[in-house]
Amino acid sequence: MSTLVKPMRTSEDYLEHLRVMKPNVRMNGESIPRDHSVFKPAINCVCTTLELPRDPQNEELMTASSHITGKRINRYLHIHQNPHDLQMKQKMVRTNCRLAGGCMQRCMGMDALNAVSVATYEMDHGLGTKYYQTFLEYMQNYQENEWIGNCAQTDIKGDRKARPHQQMDPDAYVRVVERRKDGIVVRGCKICIGIAPITEELIVVPTRALTKEEDDWAVSFAIPADTKGVIILARSRAPKDRKAVKAPIAEIGDTLGMVIFDNVFVPWERVFMSGAKKGEWEFGGRLALLFALNHRHSYCGCKPAMVDIIVGAAALAAEYNGVEKSKHIEMKLAEMISVAELTFAAGVASGVYGKVTPCGTCTPNPVYANIGRRHAGENIYSEDKGLAEIAGGIPATLPMEGDFLDEYTGPLLKKYMKRAPHISAEDQERLWRLIADLTSSDYTGLLQYAHLHGGGSPVMEAIALLKEYDLEERKNIAKYLAGIKSEPIRTWKGAEWKSL
Amino acid sequence: MSTLVKPMRTSEDYLEHLRVMKPNVRMNGESIPRDHSVFKPAINCVCTTLELPRDPQNEELMTASSHITGKRINRYLHIHQNPHDLQMKQKMVRTNCRLAGGCMQRCMGMDALNAVSVATYEMDHGLGTKYYQTFLEYMQNYQENEWIGNCAQTDIKGDRKARPHQQMDPDAYVRVVERRKDGIVVRGCKICIGIAPITEELIVVPTRALTKEEDDWAVSFAIPADTKGVIILARSRAPKDRKAVKAPIAEIGDTLGMVIFDNVFVPWERVFMSGAKKGEWEFGGRLALLFALNHRHSYCGCKPAMVDIIVGAAALAAEYNGVEKSKHIEMKLAEMISVAELTFAAGVASGVYGKVTPCGTCTPNPVYANIGRRHAGENIYSEDKGLAEIAGGIPATLPMEGDFLDEYTGPLLKKYMKRAPHISAEDQERLWRLIADLTSSDYTGLLQYAHLHGGGSPVMEAIALLKEYDLEERKNIAKYLAGIKSEPIRTWKGAEWKSL
Amino acid sequence: MSTLVKPMRTSEDYLEHLRVMKPNVRMNGESIPRDHSVFKPAINCVCTTLELPRDPQNEELMTASSHITGKRINRYLHIHQNPHDLQMKQKMVRTNCRLAGGCMQRCMGMDALNAVSVATYEMDHGLGTKYYQTFLEYMQNYQENEWIGNCAQTDIKGDRKARPHQQMDPDAYVRVVERRKDGIVVRGCKICIGIAPITEELIVVPTRALTKEEDDWAVSFAIPADTKGVIILARSRAPKDRKAVKAPIAEIGDTLGMVIFDNVFVPWERVFMSGAKKGEWEFGGRLALLFALNHRHSYCGCKPAMVDIIVGAAALAAEYNGVEKSKHIEMKLAEMISVAELTFAAGVASGVYGKVTPCGTCTPNPVYANIGRRHAGENIYSEDKGLAEIAGGIPATLPMEGDFLDEYTGPLLKKYMKRAPHISAEDQERLWRLIADLTSSDYTGLLQYAHLHGGGSPVMEAIALLKEYDLEERKNIAKYLAGIKSEPIRTWKGAEWKSL
Amino acid sequence: MSTLVKPMRTSEDYLEHLRVMKPNVRMNGESIPRDHSVFKPAINCVCTTLELPRDPQNEELMTASSHITGKRINRYLHIHQNPHDLQMKQKMVRTNCRLAGGCMQRCMGMDALNAVSVATYEMDHGLGTKYYQTFLEYMQNYQENEWIGNCAQTDIKGDRKARPHQQMDPDAYVRVVERRKDGIVVRGCKICIGIAPITEELIVVPTRALTKEEDDWAVSFAIPADTKGVIILARSRAPKDRKAVKAPIAEIGDTLGMVIFDNVFVPWERVFMSGAKKGEWEFGGRLALLFALNHRHSYCGCKPAMVDIIVGAAALAAEYNGVEKSKHIEMKLAEMISVAELTFAAGVASGVYGKVTPCGTCTPNPVYANIGRRHAGENIYSEDKGLAEIAGGIPATLPMEGDFLDEYTGPLLKKYMKRAPHISAEDQERLWRLIADLTSSDYTGLLQYAHLHGGGSPVMEAIALLKEYDLEERKNIAKYLAGIKSEPIRTWKGAEWKSL
């Protein structure tokens, strides 16, 4: 394993940068600094991605050799070169998210850059453009600076019944409004953008397939998040009720934002797609799908981690409630586990059947990445239900911390909080607070939405799945068995199959 | 229809009383008044139960003739006399909850008193006690004062593997610690008690079936909520984010509490079951089930109302997103509607097959009340999922009000919020806020827990269902068809069937 | 209760008629008589509808007073006059199907005639036609002859993307090809027609809504099943394996057919809709829906009966396997029961909220009839799964009867068949055969298809449901709560509501 | 790749052997030959396992190098040596089953022998027995003779509440009744034994974990299926209706049987576990689980193939019905596909995380093998439902072949069978017959039972899953996040994890 050339970046390095970035983050009508306490929970999550790889025991899991410089880098900065890389990425994500208590908030940037790698290379070969070299140079910077990047994909979209070029307001999808000698000017708005208020780099990719009238919307670039003209409207979600009873779950949370590009200038050395050449629109859709594909593969790591937490809490609640041996509780746990592990298995298969593209970047198998994320997305509400069923009603109704600390009511609560004889009232309270934070707090809905829609909704994955799936071969099998004229049924010869 | 003898009680009357009640409500370590702003959302809900019956057009729906005095009373004060009463109650609940934006918070008291009516009458006939007359006198007071009452049923329960009399701490279930000439003294703790901080009367019933060692735990009574020795630890849950964008949904919410009975004296004229007579334990379980039965029937009215709101929001989101004619959206709406209406239908059948007991009180059919509540409980998470799917991710990520009002970002948000051409940006925002309040706010988890566990969890309803269901007759039918020796198959002759 | 004017028709009367009907039933390339043994299982089911009402204890349940003659008639011959009639019909169906071991095969005729009653009356009032009087006279004959009728609705439909008048072959939907002085001539083909080979009367109604070009397809009539030009291609499905181990389940089954109308003449006194008058097409769709509505209400009686049988078999298997007290088995049974009783409850609500139309015929509430049938249809495969899960694999693999009777292997099977000590090897075998007949025989697939698609598929019911549902009111509630301009929210005033 | 030393065995070789085996197969009270037409459908399936590897293009997929002789052998005869072998096995199974039109009936023997390999080796090392060498010699024979073997595992089990040694009849589980110098004598009965009537070798393994009193039930061996004392009671299931319309689906089917061991002598060279040495009982349970594990991994190949067929038929029906572009149909197909591919992905993960045991045999990862088979088992009824929904009712009601061939009705059927303009009436008929064979024939129920229970029921897999799953680590994560004292959270370091 190549050795680390320099000490890896620390959380403090990152925070230091956040402090000096130009103020363009706003919340509730005011400008707020990037290191504001409201972002602390999300920053804490990001910091796990910086600290874990610094622990030598995690080196294999969380670092990789740069395909550009050969140096050992944080795996979140890596362009995957083979199926093994994809599998390591998936494992890193699951491991990291378990420790972060949920989303570690850093896969988006990695997934976007892996997508840009493939799309720029393909575009250069198809259209004779020169974006791949731009990408490689940017990527080298990105790795050397060990940036935290995210991805801005989802456009505001305006009227759902109109295509980008048919919108009353053409800015409903981010677009190039001017092409200059030194770069491009873009306008538009991206929503539901994870870690927007605390990212260092914004990596922008298109949101959907485009048509030939839509070269202007075929735009991808990376800019510092505090670039002039960028306005970030922040939201932050975290469990809110804790003050005294400290616990890791109470320190974490998510932040995201709406990102407005109000005539933002992007120099050419940061532009990966600009619609400058006729035909780039075709690669807009390709890039959109490639990001979704890489991101859905990452979800096959993070979603199982989320279920690990939910299942752990449910199993602990079952133990504390003394019902852990009841067969119907066991069946419920098995059902919950099944969601996690089928999702993880889909990620494994997506990695194993990953494909090394001509530029050397390995992309996950789309059938398995899509069914994996879809399965997780379809089931997050059931997982919460399972936890709530096993826990019972108390996480939603537990008296507040002050009542536990109060001289008058504290002793009464201690008396009445006791359940299983071997569990202290304090641990009992801590478990209920964990479950409340997960399933009955200001954070709950965000978790549910993020797991349902994040990375693309189940409907989107079904559509992507059907696009990639070799349904014709299945129809062919049915025809053969029915005695209807059919093509010869294929037997398995690896890469010859469009899909499995 | 009998005329109202006096003007019905107003919201102001109720608030006036809350203001003068003795201070025994605490939150987060402090004593707080019952009219504190934190309870305002829940008080608003309760007030709908006072105001709606005052509207003459709602008279038939929301008032009834007292079986004690013959006077026209608010139907929430009524002891149901026949299947028609049960159906009217169910309709009242659904109508009221639609307007309250969720739980109207007042059925518990009604359901508890209907249960006490039957259980005291049966106990008197079985054991020769005199509780039914006590109940009738209390009930007359209750109706004349038009009290807001709730029900305190769920004990803290301690070690789930031990019965009440086997607990290390015998107070794990509320119990009589002393029987005096003038009344009883009780100790224990009830949890998850709806509207505890703002109720006027606490109506206490046992939580489970008891055994012969457990007469001391066979205890039921009603007391003013500010009785000496009662400590109420309050929680309040409501959407929190609104300041400027006023809307009814932003004015409502729930409150509930843990209620500690710290050696509370209850005079005999308010005692409905005390374990004073050997054998009362048998009626403890009966009373517990009767409350659950009545309450589950009420849920067959309120849960469909909740789904009405969710479906309405989903249908509106589909319209605003321009996908209302898409077949898979229609199928999703049909699925959501089906949950609401099957639950409602179960309530209708429970009422139609309700049974007038010897004391004249009509109890709902238990098979249908249980399957109805169970079906709603099993599906609330799916309903939220359905709404979130149709809405998309934005309810969870919408910028805050201040950003919409801000001079700098307001116009940009107005520009980018537009979707369907015929919907204003403001209405669009309002819809997202409604959906956020329901599915991604501090209120969300409580709604989910309340709909899952409120009135008894699906598992409890499955158990109650199997207890009442004539499974033997089904086995008999199977035996007959299999050619195994069987009893004659019954044909339908109404009341002769144990169940349907 | 009015007394029966004459002894009711017997099974022997019915069989006698089948024997003398003209031979137009064909199977597998041959003409076969209507009393052929292959139809015996289905005939046995029909006969229960003749025999049960003859038992005086079933009089209230299974007979009614004709609204035409006032005479007491078999309820299957009745036009329902009020919600009570609908409820009695639903109970009759459930009771009858339990005893028939599944479909009693006679509700279609009743449901079709109830639909014709309303549609002809409405058409006469809308268009000035005279069909209602024709219907009444036919109906009087039908009641006096105590006919067995079915309903032929589903057209072959040809190209699903084309409307009736756009088909390459206009006969893809049954249509009038000639209108004569004495009647009409019709051509076309109806499929999936229950009891076609053993019905006495075929009652034909349209299959879908029509457009103004489609008066020729607006056709409804009743004819003897052996009318010239009618060809019935029969299928029969029943458990096949039994020879020695006699049991009621082995005596029953279904029959159905494709019915071809090869230029069939229908005299005017049997025509209920003919497209002779411009505008009849509008009532074609209405009649199609009315039959579906009545039939779906009937399904709310028969499907619960089918589940009664499945649940009974499952509960017996659990008992014989000694797992009847296992909590996860109990939860599974509760889930299965829930399907039956929610469906039944939907039927009850559909009846209670039934509407007496101007001609005096009472039609079920469409929202509840549709959600009820839909719920049953969505769950039949789960019910079979539940039974198979509890039974284990043996119903599918049980040795054949001959092995049990064989001198050599019989004693070994007796030895190895024993499970629960208190159950004889013979009863054990009988139970496995019952479950095999239901879930692993030639009959199984038909049962599954019939319960999925019979009366209209879940998708059709979802569409019908949405058509009738007051979704606008739910959107209105959502608008009100969101603070969007809305109509006043309605409170419950019975008939004023379009739906609940 | 090593070359094949001799031409591989042909179908004719196999049939030749079946013809000369001693007659001990019985059906319905009679002895019948193994090449009886009733077994033809199943024999056809088995023959695909002989013919496919003979095609050079399938060599990599369907052959392997024997770890005993180094010769190239049919992969069904192979003991897997590494994760790659497991993945090739899974692919072989899926490919083969697609072509066999369902179960290819030969994985059981392979799975049993792989299990015996590991269990005998472990037993020898634990107890000092010498079974592994016996196994290796038997295995060499097995490979050289290219036998068709199956596995006899499931005991009749008698009273489910009693353990083997507590049964009233000790033969309720197969046991050793005598140990002789030259071998053992066994008695008992195994049920639901796939291909029992047409297997050449019966490989017997225990059915469950045993206790220390149960060494006599710790018995495993392989014998020719026509060994003296073995009685096989056969069942055969296949679509039955076809005569004229030839199609591959009409040529295949399953056979299975109850296998009675009526004091059967087994020589030591065929005994793999006999309870002769105190302590073998512990390895009885181990062997039972190992077979289940290998077999569940195989199911992760065959069940996706079954769904390939179902999905292919559904997609074809959608196309023929002209609804293939309808979004709700697409969502249904995506849901069906998801079941297949999640199951397959679980198999991939089970292979990738497979473990090479000390004897060199590679065993699948148990968590993934169990969730994979469980997921398929939980969903087979839904798959059939999905197909039936898309097809509509006609597969269950289609007229019989004779009617299509008949001069009178044939032309009418041709006229009315037409749907999509580009599909011939004959192809339309063929598709309906395929779907009927799958979902509405005598075969249907067997398919459903086989997919639900085959390889162990979902409940058994849930139990196996929980046994292997590192639930403690999840509880530990929950404790850590809750702030309850916990162990350090592990990061991913491959084999150190008990499970993922």
C-alpha cells in the first residue's frame, strides 16, 4: 500500500476554511456564518469522514491510491478504478454512517466526480471537446486540497408538464446564459442540495435527459461554494430537545439548501459541460444518470447503516421490554434486517458486476444499484414503523430532560422509569431519547424524506431499472416456453449480457 | 328533537376554568399554567368540540338527548343508547377531526364513561356492589357541567414479564393503597395520557386483565385534574416553524402527559371500582377492554379524518405537480383512500352490529372496532409515505419563512417557487408548509406514534380480535368441507352468532 | 312475513330443465349435455341456492317479498327495495357460500337484474323509451319460474387501444347487427362468463362506457341459454384427485364459458336496451357500472366466506401442527381475518349507505362496494400464502388416495401420518386433502383468478372508486388547513354528501 | 481449462439406468416404473442438466475441475472450492432453470454433498471419526458415474411439540435402529423429497438440531434409490391440459415423493454420520444447517429464473394487451423484477462473502443466502398475482384445445381471439396457455408451495438469519449513539466480522 505523502486534512482544517469563506449562506431572512451552531450537527457528521481515515486501522477501508498521482488519498476523493474499489467504497460508506449516526454527508461529491469523469471522456470522444483534461486537472486539485464537495443536481423544474426549453421561465432549469472567452455565466436554482451550507465546492450536473433544443441546459461545472452570485438558503434538521443528557445521536444532524445561481461566472478550467458544442445535450442526460447511478450505489452502503441503527435500537427496546424472545418480535426484526441486507447485497452485486469504462473509471451495475436504492427507499417508513411498534408509545411522550433533573419530579421519574430489572432507569431513559430522536423529533421527517427521495425516488429508480433491464430477453424466454417463435435463449457468458 | 335547556358552554368558559385550576402541571422542570401558550394548539382542538355543537346546523350530528335528564347535550357527554347513537358518534368524530386538522382530543372521556357505565352495572349485578348509581350521579354532574374529561389508562407497567402483583415495585400499576370511610387513596403512574395538561377531569380505568390476587389494582375513578397529589408532566407537540404564514394547521397540535398519582385521595362519590369487594379484579379486565372497545370505535371516525387530510394534501400536490391524471398516482391515491374508508366501514359495521347491554348502554361490536383501528394503525406510515412520494422532497427542504419575506431573497423565491402556471407561488408555498407540518416537523413523529399506538397497538387489537372472533365456527366449516366430524354449520340468525 | 304461495323450486326441477335444454354447450371440440358429470360440481353449488331457502329456519335470510307480486320468493330472485334488503342479501351470500364451499354461482343474475331495473327506468325517463315495463314483465316471469340466470358482461374486446366503434372487427364488442319489427339480432362474444354452461337464462349487459358513435353497442337483453345462435364453450374446474375419501369440498367446483352470439335473434319482450333510440349509448355505460356495483356488493358477502374457509383450514392446520398458540401464527391469522372482515364491513357500509333510486330499487353505495371488493381482490393470493405457510409443504406432496388404501403402504402411511396425539391419521389426511384441493389442485388457479378479477379487477375498482369519491372535498379540507382559499368545509348531513 | 476426459453422460444413459433400477416406486396404490410417462416432465428437466454442459459454449459455466481427480466434470457434481465457484454455481442454476422452464431438479444432490463434505471433516476433527475419507471416496464414485442424486432431509416429524427422542413413535425422525459390523440399519420416513422417484442416489441428512439424547438420530448416508427397504410414494405435477399445441412449457414438470426407510441396511462405505460415536448429535444439526445453507444459495439462482419466466410472460401479456407503456404496469413490472434481482443479488453477496472452510470446501455466507431465499419465498404469491393482474382473467377461462381445432368453433375462436393487430390469434392463444400452465393448472399450487417452502420456509430462514446475524453489534451501535455504555464500534476488516 502506498504511504500517505502528508498528514491528511483534519476537522480543524475544514472548520478553519468554513470560517473564512465569503458569507453567502442565508437562513430565515438573515445571512449566517458557515460555522454557525445550527450547522454544527451536520459539520460533526462531515468530520467523521476526515477523522476515520486518519486512524491507521482504517487505512485499507478508507484510503485509496489516486489514479492521477498515485498518492494515498482519502477514499472520498477517489475515482474508482475497478469492482474492488466499488466494494470498498460501499463498505466505507456503511462503516462511516454507522459511526456518524446516519448520513456522513460526503458521498455526493465523490459520486458526482466519478460521473463527470466518465461523461467528459465520452463526450470528448463523441464530439471532439476537451473536457476530460479539464476534469483531470480539477480532480488533482480536489485531491490535493482534500476538498469537501457536494453535488447540485435537482433543478427547481417549474411546470412539470413542460420540458426545459418549453418553460415560461427558462431558468426553471439551470442554464448557460452567456459564453465568454474566459468562461460561462449560469443562472437558475437547484433544490434539496445536501450540505450546501457547509460544502467547500459545489459540483453541478444536469438533472435529466435533454433534447436537441436544449444544449444551453447541458451544463456541468465545479465552483467554490462562496462564488459571487451563488446564494444558499439553508435548512438544518437535527434532534432538538437535548440539553443535559449528552449522547452522540444528539450531536448529529443534516443540513441542506436551495442554491440559487444568480448570473454566476464560471471560468473554463472549472467547466465540464457547457453546451458550447452542438450535441452536448445528449451527454447532459448521460451525466445526470451517471451521477444517479454512482449515488444509488453509495446509498446501498448508507441505507443499510441507517437500518443497522434502527434495528439496533429496536433490538435493544425489545430486550429492555423483555420481549426479545417473542417469535413475532423476532419475525419483525428479521423483516427489518432483510431490508438492510438486501439493499447491501444489491450494492455488492452492483459492484461485482461493475464495468470499467474506457477512461478507466469503474461504474456500478445499474440494475443492482437501482433495485438496491429502490428497495431501501420503499421501506424506510416500514422500518420506522417497526421500531415504533417494538418500542411502544413512550418515545413520543417521554417527559423532558428538566423533569428528570428536577428535585421534585426526578426521583418519581426514576421510580417509574424502571422496566427490566437489570437496566438502570438512566439507560432506559437514554434509549427512549435515542428512539425519540430518530422517530419522533424535528429530525424524523427529514430522515424519512431523505431515505425515500434521496438519490432519486423509488419511481425514478423503477424507470431507470426498466431502461437498463433486458426485458426483451425475459419476453424471449416466455416466447420460447410458450412455443412462440423466439430468438435462441442465451446462456451466461458474462459481459455479453446486457444485464443479468 | 328536545331543545337545549341552556346555552351550551363556550370555549371561553373552558379557558376560564383552565386559568383557575390549581397548578400541578409541570414541564421541563418547571410548573406551568394550563393556559400556557405551549398548550394553545391542543386547546384550539378541544375548543372545536365546544363550538361546533353550538352551530344549529350541527345539532343532529353533535348533540344528543341525555338518557339521564332527557336534556339536549353535547354528544361528547353522551352515553350511547343504540346503534344509531354509535353511528352518529362516529360521524361526529370524523367531521370534527377534519375541521380540527387532526385529533379533537375529546373522545377519550366519552369512551371511558361509556365503558364505566357498562362495567359498573355488570359488577353491581355480579357482586352486589353499588357503583352504577355512583356513576349515574357523577355522569349527571358531568353532563350539567359540560366537563372536558380524558382517560388515564396505560400504566407504566415496570417489568413486562411480571404481572401487577409480582412487580418489585407494586406501584408499577396504579393501585389502592388505603381504603377509608370517605374514600380511597391511590398511588401509581399512568403514561401517554392524552390532553392530561388541559383536561378538567381525569377518568381512571385499569390497563389490563387482572388475576385474583389483584383486587387492589382493580381501581377506577374520576377526579378533577388538579386534585392534590396528582402531578402532570406535560409534553406538547405541534408544528413549530410558522410565524408569518398563518394557516389553521399552524394553530393546532397535541398535548399529553405522564400522570403521577402520589397518594391521591378519591371520595367514594367518585369511585367506580376499588377492589373493596373480593372479585372486583374480574371487572378490572372487563373495564379495560370496554374502554379500549369504545375508543377503538371512535378511532374508526378520527383516523379516516386524518387520512382525509393526508389524501387531500396528496391530491393537491398531484394537481400542483401536474401529475393528477397519471395512472400510477391514481392507484396510489386509491390505495390511500382505501385505508380511510375500510377503517370507516369497520366502524359502521361495529355500530350496526353494536349491542345494547342490560343497563341500556350500547357497545360497539368488538370484531369490527378492532379490525378497523388495527387497519388504520397498520397503515399510517404508508399514508405518510404516499403523501411524501407524491409531494416530492421539497416539504422537507423548503426555505424558511424569513427567506420568503426577505427583500433580497423573497423575489428570487417567488420566481423559483412557481410550478403549475395556474397556481400562485404563495399557494404553492402554503401547500408545501402544510405537508411539511404533517410529515416533516416536530409534530410528525407524534402523529405517527399516535396513529400507530393510540387506542392500542395493532398487536393488541389482533389479540382482542382473536379473543372475540368465532374461530371455532370457521374451523367447523373447514371440518365440514374436509369430511371431518363437525357441528352443524350455522346459518345467519343475527344475535345468535357470537360474532360474524 | 308473507307466506310462500307454492312450494319452492327444487334441485330436481332445475336438473330436469338442464336435461331438456337444447344442446349448444361444447367442450374440447364436442357437444356435451348440460347435466354432464363435468358440470356436477358447479351444479351442486347452484343447488344450495335452491335448497337452503326451503329450510324454514332460513326463511328470513333467504327469501323476500316480491315488489311486483308481493309473494314470498327466493331472495336470489329479488329486486332490493331498501338498505335492509342489501344487508340481508350480503348475509345470505356469505352464509350460502360457506356452505357451498365457495362460490354459490347465482348472484350474477340477481345483480344484473337489479342493475337493469335502475338503468331501464332512468333511460325511459331520459329518452322516453319503454324498457322499464318490459323489464318488469320479464322480472315477473323470472320470479314465477324461479329461473337460474347469470350475467354476460365481459366482451372479448379485441384491440385494447381501440374503442368499440374503432375496432377492425366491430364484433369485438357485442352489438346489434339488425333491428327488426319483432326484435333485434346481435353478434359478438362474451368471455369469462360464470355458469354459462348450466344457466337457464343469459342476461346480457354492456361491458363499458360508450361514446355517441356507439349506440349499436348499447345492448342489453335476456334470453334462454339454449337460444338459436348461442354457442357456449365450456370450462369446468374442480379438485380432481379424489375418488375414495369423500368430502363436501370434493363435490364442488366452478364452471364458466365463452359465449358466442352468432347472429342471435332476441324478441322485444326480452330487450332492455337496443340502441334503437339515439342516446342509449349513455345508459350503456351506466348499466355496465350498475351491474358492477351490485356485483361488487355481492362479493362483499362471498369473499369473506371464502376467507372463512381458508382461515378455518389454517386454524385447523395450526391446531393439528400444535402451533395454534404461537404468537406469530396468531398474528398471521389475525391478518387473514382482517381481510375477510374489512371486506364484509365495506359491504355493510355499502348497504347502510345504499340509496333508493326513483324506481324503488335500492343500489349499494359505490365507494364502499368498490373498496370492499378491491380489498378482497388485492389479498386473495396473500390468503392462500397464509394458509400454505401454516400448513407446511405437505398438502402439495401428500401421497395419493390409492397409497393410503393399499395393503402394503396403507399401514405405513397410517404410522407416519400421525402428528398431534389427539388427531387421527385419517382426519389428518382429510385436512391435508382439503387444503390441497384449495391451494394445490387444478381448482387453485381458478379460485385465485376468480377472486382477483371476478366482479372487476382491483384496478377497475380503483378507477370506479375515484370516479365516485369526493376527492375535491378532501382537497378542500387540505386547502382550508393550508390557508389556501377554499370552500366552507361541510359537516355531515347525510344525503347532501356526494360520498363520505 | 482442463479438458473433458471422456464424453459426458447423456440423457439416454440416464434413462437407460432408470429403466433397469429395481421397482420400488409406487403411485396411487400401484408399483410403477421409473420411466413411466407420468415422470416424463420431470425427467425432461433433469435431462437439461446433462445436455447443457455438453454444449462447448457452456463449458465454463457448467463444468468444473474436480478437487479430487482434477478432471473436468459437470458442475452439478462439484464441491465448491472458492467464492468464484459459488458464483458460477448460482449463474449455472439461473441459466439452466430458465431453459428448463422452472426447477432443473438437480441442485439438491450437489448441495447435500457440499454440506456432507464440511460436516464430516469437522466431525472427524472434533470427535476423531473417519467419515471424511468415506465421503471423499463416495464422492469420487459419484463424479465418475455422473450420478443424479437428490437429498432426503425433511422428516415426517410426528408431534411438533415433542423432540425426536420424546416422540411416541421414535421413527418420526429417521434413525439408526441397528449398528452392525458391515453397516447400519435405518428406519423412518422423509417427506416432500424432490425427484425421489427418478433419482439414482438418495443422500440422507438430518432435518434439525439434535440434543445429547439423540445420537441415534444423527444419521447421514447415501444409497441407491432402489435399495431394499426403500419405498418411494410418488407424486407428479405438471400442466395437464395440452395435447395438440406443443410447447416446451407443456413438456416439463416436477415429481417428488415420500420416502419410507423400512429397516434399510446401509454399508459403512456409504455412511457419513451414524451416531456411533457419542457426540455426533452435535454435528447432526450442523449438517442440517449446512445443507439448508447450500440449498438456499442455489435458490438464489433458481428463484430469479422462475421470476424471469413470470416477468417475461407478464411483459408479453402487457405487450399483447397494448398496455406495456402504462406507468402503473411499468411499476408493477419493476416491482416483480425487483424480487428476482434482490434475490439474485443476495446470492451474489452470499458467494462473494463465502468462506473457505478447513477442508477446502467453500460455503456460502449464511446471512445473504437466508435473506435471499426468504425474500423469494415471501413473494412468490405476489409474483403470480402480478402476472394474473396483467394478463386478465382469460388464462383461467380459455376454451380447451379441441375447441380451437374444431371445424365449427375453430374459426369463431380465431375471430374472437385477436387482440393486438400485430399478434396472430395462434400466438395469442399460446401465450394464454403458457400463463394458464403457470398460474391456473394442476401445476400452479405445486409451484407456489415449492417456492414458498422449498429450501426451508421464510420462517425457518428468519430463524437461521437471526442465529447468524450479529445483532449484538447493532445493539452496540444503538447503545453508543444513545450514550449507553458500549463496546467500541467495529470498522470493517473483513473476516473479523461475524457477519456484515
